[in-house]
Amino acid sequence: MYIIGENIHIISPAVKEALKNRDREYFKEAAIKQVEAGAQCVDLNMGPRKKDWEEVFPWMVETVETVVDVPLCIDTTNVNGMEAALKTVTKAQPILNSTSAEPERLEKVPALAKKYNAQLIALTMQKSGIPVGADERVTIALEQLIPRCLELDFPIGDLIIDPLVLTVSGCQEYCPELIEAVRTIQFAWDPPPKISVGLSNVSNAVPHKNRPLINSVYCAMVMGAGLQMMIANPLEKELMDVIRIVETRDESTPLAKLYLTINDRIANMEYPTIDDVDTSDPEQMAVWKTVQILLNQVIYADSYLEQ
């Protein structure tokens, strides 16, 4: 699994404060910790950053590149900020996050990625929003995102389609459709573009204590559908354990066996069933209840594990 470390994100109060104070050591440490934990790329999410983008984006790139050699993912809606960051990159090929099928962004951002030899994350989202169905999201990729890249002679090998993970709290019906979108995009073009998702989005707005479990179960499922790249938190031990379990086929514990079964069921275009679970094991039952909400089989509630 190729992990883009997500922990330098302007939504974090600590990141906001460190950026306000231009605290280089904070960002250096955040980048090093993520790479040491297994991230192959570091996401730099500065948000729209409308006021001081000319100074902030180069400053951030320079700061992080002093301590890590991995690619940087420039994550912003500010196209000028994107270019300021890309001009500053001196090490590995960067990733630009992101364009969508909205006309203005589709016009500008892929051309910027080509100009600076960056990989490009493209979201299956139009001006009207994000469609629920997998087929509709795949259609956006096939009819708008990929054709724009072909028009620019942008390498499809540098294109990364993001079919968009939404939270199980409030957008539950999107969760199983995302799994099918990941599965389908791999076979919808030759050669296929890479696929990435923002995994942690699935647990946004749910109680903090439940987030690692939801992230981990969903990870096993989308890996079963063939996902090989994600924006995620490499410091989340439960998540990294599941990735290791799936990649090494570790059956050393009953819980590991269950995660592998979930992964294999999805890989075989099946759904896990209660027969896969030792119902006397509380850990396995927590995983099973999480599978049910992620497949939209049981209505999500914050107290779902207690039901």
C-alpha cells in the first residue's frame, strides 16, 4: 500500500498554530514521524490559503524537503498556491491534489501538473457535486478526467483517480458504492490510472474512539477491491496492522483471519456474512457491526457498537 501521510493538515489546531508561528521544527518532526511510520509521500494540506500563499507554500515545501526525500503531495484549492509550491520542489516527483471535473479546475490544474511534471489526483466530482453511484463516478473519470489528460498529452501513468470517500455518518449510502468504484476504475481504461482515496474521511464526524476501527475495517474492504494507494494516517497503529495483515496474509490471530476473510470476500465480489465471525469474540463482533454499517446494511448511529 502506497501511503500519503495526511497529518500536516490545516484543519488541525496544532498545524494552524505551528503555521501561524512559522514553526519549522513542528513540520519537520511531523514529516519525519510519518515517513518513519511507513508513509511513502507527505501530504501538505494548506487549504485555500488566500492571503499569504506566495510565501507560505514555498516555505512549507522548503521546510519539509530539508528532512525527507519522499514525494510531497501539494493539497490545496488555490491554483496559484499549487504553482508556488511546485516551483519550489527540488526532490522527488510531487503529487498535485487536486482537480475535479468542474470546468475551471479541469482547465487549469491538469495543465499545471503537466508543466511541472507532477502526478495529478483527479476527483470524480462535477459542479453538481459527488454522485452516489459507482457507475456515475466511473463515468466522470472516463468521460471527463481521462479525456482532459489525453488532450494535454498528460501521462495516464501519472494520473490518480480519487472516487471520493465520504463519511459513514450522514453519507452512509456512498460507502459501498466507493468500493465498487475502486473495483471498476481498474478495468475501465488501458493502461489504467492509479486510484487513491482519502481513507480517514469515512470516519469523519463519528466519535473519536470509533474512528480507528471504522478506518481499519474499510481499509480491508477497499484493499479487497484492489486499492493500492491512499491518503491516511501512518501513525494509526490499527490501520497499519490491517495493511500488514492483508499484505502478508497474516493468519496468526482470529482477528487477523477475520480481516483477511473480509478482504477476500470483497475481492471475490461477495459480502462478508455472520458465518465468518466468532460471535463470542467481542473484537470480532465489533468488526462485524462495522462491516454492516459500511455496507449500508444497518443504519449508522454513533452508538452502533452498543446495539
